[in-house]
Amino acid sequence: MEIKKPDYYNDLDKIYLKTWDLLENGLANRNAPFHIPVFISGNQNIFDGRIVVLRGIDQKTKKIWFHSDIRSNKVKILKTTR
């Protein structure tokens, strides 16, 4: 039995477009998985992954915006990994 693969499977250009589609859906739909993605940052061998809330995207400039509590540990870590 052959498993049908998505049309973007093994095609980097289509994967790129699919990723932006998922981000757009996450921005528009609070129940979509990409609405609360995991953001991972790191410095050398120390990495930290946190859940954030997606608040904006710009495919043209390849930027995404997310909200987080300024008091959270992830904000401290981001400030040290610039």
C-alpha cells in the first residue's frame, strides 16, 4: 500500500510556500497549530524553546512577530543571545 505524500513533499519551493500558508492560517485562526508556535533560541550549546503567540507575519521581509510576557525567562534569554 502506497501512502500519498503532499504535493510539497521533496520540493523546497513548495515547502517554503506551505510554511507561509501555515503562518498565515495561524495568524488568522486562533485554533490553528501555528497560532502558538514554539520559538527556540540559543547561544553556543544552550538552547531554550518556548511557546509564543503569533501576532504578525511579513513574507516579503521574512519576519514574524510574536507576543510574550516581558517578565518571562524567555525574554531574558533572548536578550543574551543577540
